[in-house]
Amino acid sequence: MDNKTIWMTLEKIKDLPTLPSVYFKLNQLLKDNQASIEKVAHIIELDPAMSSRILHLVNSAFYGVRQESSSIAHAVMILGFNAVKNAVVSVAILDTFTFKDRYENFDITEFWRHAVSVAVLSKQLAERSRLVTPEDAFIAGLLHDIGKIIMLKYFKEDFGKVWKTMQKTKCSFADAEQEVASMDHVQVGAYLARKWQLPEPIIQAIAGHHYYLSSSESTGMIESLMLADALANSKYQINPDDYVFESHIEKTLKPLMLKSDSWISQAMIEIDLANEFFLEGK
Ligand SMILES: [Fe+2]
Ligand SMILES: [Fe+2]
């Protein structure tokens, strides 16, 4: 299926997961440049379950903020608008995808563990390279393979064909999709991210994380995501020379990969803390 056909097919699904209204309200407020600490806190506080999850997150060991936040307003003040909005997205993603559809030995907990690892690794790469906003890189990582879950729930036949091919030939999910499925998880994931009004670089990173297209306008989001995904899939053993990116990106990311020993152990600790928070009860 081409992109348009897939989009039309997805458009027809009535119960496709969505983010809570608190996220869309925040998004609008920030877009209109009308935000103040009080207004942002007020919107979040309208959703008590979300408020308590956000407080739990910002006070968690994963966030590592020394000052304890006892109110949402305080959390907004410490973290800033964008980081709080992204905290809402992260919490909402994990809370939204609660369905436990199964397929043979596909392990949903393992799926989320991978997503969280890639999220932390792309955030670390963003922090160290200063190419993109770390919080956006985190969301891109958390969502990069979300299309797989949508396929599993709504397009089980396609998912099944891909899964069987993967098991039989030991190829990657993406390669199996090319061979036997009528859609792929990057198209589906990018559709969802667009529907959720996530920033364009996040949508582009999800759409391209298996198919790198060199562009002088590249921000580094997609490259950070690809490296993070490769690191997570290879137990942190990758050959930096296997990755050829746009030169303005490569000159920043390559040195980081060449001295990955200096930061991977810190990232691994953060991955454990993030898993502890996000996968609680999964
Ligand atoms: Fe993927
Ligand atoms: Fe992945």
C-alpha cells in the first residue's frame, strides 16, 4: 500500500489510540504563546490522574531532579514548559497503550523495554551533541516502533505474516515487512504521531528510522534515533563506520560514537531507572 492508501485505511479506524485532552490543550496553549506557569499547571491539574503521574515522574530517580516537587506549578517552574509537555506525552503513551494483544512469542513488555531504552539513548545523544531538544529525542525513541503495536491490534494478518517471516529467516521486522506486508510500522507510526500533533522532526524521525535519506536540512533527530535503535539492538556494540550521515550531523555524532564507552554506562543506569518508572505494572 502506498502512504495515501495506508492513511485512508487508518483514518477509518474509529478507536485508534489518542492522547488525553490535557496534552492537546497544553499544545494549543504553548503554540499560542499564551503560556504561564499558572495556566500550564491549571490545565494539568484538571486531570488528577495525570497530575499525580507527572509528580511521580518528576520526583522519580529517573528524572534525577534534586528539588522535590510537591505541586504541578513547582514542577513546571523547575522543568520548563516543553519538558512538562513532553512528560505528559511520555506518561500518556505508556498509559494509552494498555492493550495486551498477543501474537505467538511477541513479548509486549520486551517491546516497551526496547522503546524506553531507545528513548533514553536518543535523549543522551541529543544532550551530548546538542543537535536537538533532548525531550523531543526521548519521545521519538519512545514512539519509534509504535506502528508495530498498531499493526498487531488492527492489522493482525499483516503482523502475523511479518512475524512468521522474521522467525523463519531471522531477518529484521523492517526487512520482513518489505517482503510480505502491505504496510510498514514506520508509515503507521508516523501517521499516529501526525494525528497526535507531535512536532514535525519527531514525525520525520519515526517515518525514516529504517530508511535514511540524506538531507542538508536534517536536524539530527533521525540520526540520533537510528544510532540509539542500533545501540539498543546490538547490546551497545556498533561500528560507527557503518553509519554515514550528512556531514554536518556526522561531525558531531561520530566522535560521540567513537567514545561511547565514556557515556554508555551512565545511559544504562538511566535506562534501568526509566524502565522502573515506565514499565511499572506493564
Ligand atoms: Fe523500527
Ligand atoms: Fe526499534
